Amino acid sequence: MVRRGWQERATRLLTWRRARAYALVLVLLYLVAWIDVLVLGDPPLNSGGVPIAGDYIAFHAAGRLVLTGRAAQLYDHASIALIQDALLGGRIPGFYDAYRNPPFFALIYAPLGALDLLPGFAIWTLLSLGCLALSIRLLMDDVPWLRARWRGVVIFAFAFAPVYFGLIDGENAMLSLLLYVLIYRSLVRAHDGRTGAWAALGLFKPQLFFVFPLVFLVRRQWRALGAYFAVAAALFGASLVLVGPDGLQAWVRILLEPEGGNATVNGWRMASAKSFFDALLPSQSLASIVLYAAFGAIAIGFLARAWIRATALLPELWALTVLVALLIDPHLVDYDLTVLVSAGVIAAPLVPRLAWLILPLYLVTLLRAQIPLGDATLQLTAPLLAGCAFIIARDSLASKELAARAAPPPISKSTLVAGH
């Protein structure tokens, strides 16, 4: 009772109006910080001496190779490095940012490859903002009671640090979010074929979409599975035509060979269960892998059981699915957490009882907080995600009366004015 009372008091303190004001301050700080690194930089480098376009430079180089008929060299170190050196005007000797996505995904960037780096980055940023705007617009269709607060939803989305990181780094996180939204909408409308097709398009980042064919399997959605494998086969065929068998082998090598070192270097940005155990047990790789495998099996088991029993509402099942997908992703960088926007909006009725975890999540993802423990490090993002998943899983599996809470209370004009 004491614990519940503390949580309820914390929730009452964080009213909609206060949360929106805090979020708006964060958005303004992001904007000032980004303008600062641009103004103090020397294009195409920012004030930190790195490319303004962030990781987008890898996508741009890949697009240029496809545009010039050299797609077979997508995973060739020398070819990518040569293009990137030209894009940067030789400002960073030896610079190399590998293209690690599947071959078919480079087709999206081929039109941008005709441009210089910064114009291409600007257009990609606009497209990313378009994906974010469309995602929120589509989410509002399925959460009509939030439509009156759409401005606040937009502010909360932009205040979420992974969204900011994804935009300034030229990442594809907004595309991931849009596909997550389209998958959910297809689930709601029982369009199994579309559900499978949208999930298969996520193969441009397979580790982030791995969970969906498992959901189709446990739900016996054979049409969704069929569509998934049909689209996956088409994408594989497109990749094979682009780079040939040798190119596909080079893609696998570039994923496997440097992945350990790449994950170590970027460990401060990782947020999954695997990165949590890797940081906690830095010199015990076998123990880390075993713990990660055990955690992943338990998480997937809970998720499968929740979908099979289906005692929870679809929004709660969706929130649980998104959280599990993130936690079991072996290579989850902080900007990939952008897909949480779909879970937060769809499962908005859950937010009040999870506020005491969501607020720290905002702060931890912004600060990329880690606690040193001797030679080890305690990363905080994964435990917060796991806490949210545990609460939702516990409720969805234990209660058979969740349907009674299907419709949230109506938002009256006085409530909106009061900000509660």
C-alpha cells in the first residue's frame, strides 16, 4: 500500500500540462545544442570534427555506388572509404563508416547519391520528419481520445532523446517507427497480408523486426507468415541481383567480423539486454551470452503466452511486443528506441501507472546514463525497459478483466484546461 501510494502521488505530480512544459524545454535545448555544433563547425564537419551528416554518410556512399552501377562494391572497404573521403573533401584522413544494412536497402538512397553530402542529408532529414509526422497522424486514428492533445503528443515525441539522436545522425529510425505503426494498424484491422508485408519490409534492420514472425507463428496467422516470406524472398532476390553471391557473403562478413569491436566501441550507446550483460560482465563473454540467451528465451516465452491467451487488450499486447523486440535486439543503438513512440501512444492508458518508469527512461536515454562498478558498468536503459515489460506482462497474464478498462475516461474541456 505504501509503495502504491508513492507511485500514485508521483503520477499526480506529473500532470499532462507539467510534463508537456518539461518536454518543450527539452526540445528547445536539443535545438540550441544542434545549432551550436553546426555554427561552430566547419562544413561538412561539425564542431566536434566529425561529419555533420552523422552515419548518413554511409547510406549516401552506398546510394552513390548503386547510382553509378557499382552496387557489388557496397561492402568493399576501399570503395566506400574513397567515396566518403571525396564527400568530406579529405578533411578526415582514413575516415570509414561502413554500410551494414542489407543490399536492397541501398536502393532507397540511390536518388540522393546524385547530390552532395549535405543536400542529401537535408532531404533525408525532411523525409525522416515526414515519416515521424505520418506515424503520429496514423496513431491518432487508433487513439481518438488523444486527438485533442495531438500537440502534446508531438512535443513528447520530439523530446524523446532517441528521436533527436536519430534525426541528427541521419539514421533510419523514423522509417522503423513508421513500419511499426503500419504493422499495428494492420493487426487492428485484421489485414494479415499487409501485416506480414510491413513486417518483412523491416528486414532492412532484421534484428529490430525479428519478433513479428514469431508473433504470427504463435497466433497461427498463416496468411501473415506467407506474405512475410513472399516479401522477404523478393527482397533477397533484389539483393542478389544488386550485389551477387559474393556481395551477399561480403555483407555477412562485415556483420560478423567487426561486430564485436563495433559493439564494444559503441557500448555507451547500446540499450538492449545483451549490451547490459556485456557491460556488467566485460571479461566473461560466455556468461554474458548465456544470461542474454536465457533472458531472451524467458521474454519471448512470456510474449508468446500473452498472445496465445490474449487476455489483455491489443494496445497492451502491442506495448509488450515492442518492449520485448527492443530487449532481445542484440545490436540495439539508442536511436532505435524511437519505435517506443508507437507503444507510448497506442498504450496511452498505461502511461499513468508506468510514469515512475517512463520519466527516468526519458532522462536515462538523454544522458546515456551508466554507473561504473569497478571494471564493469551498469547500464540503466535495459532495466527500465524490462521493468515496463514485466509490469505489462504481469497484468496481461494475471488479469482476465482488462477488457473492462478498454475505453479510457472521456477528456472534458475542464480536464484539458486543468492539465490533469
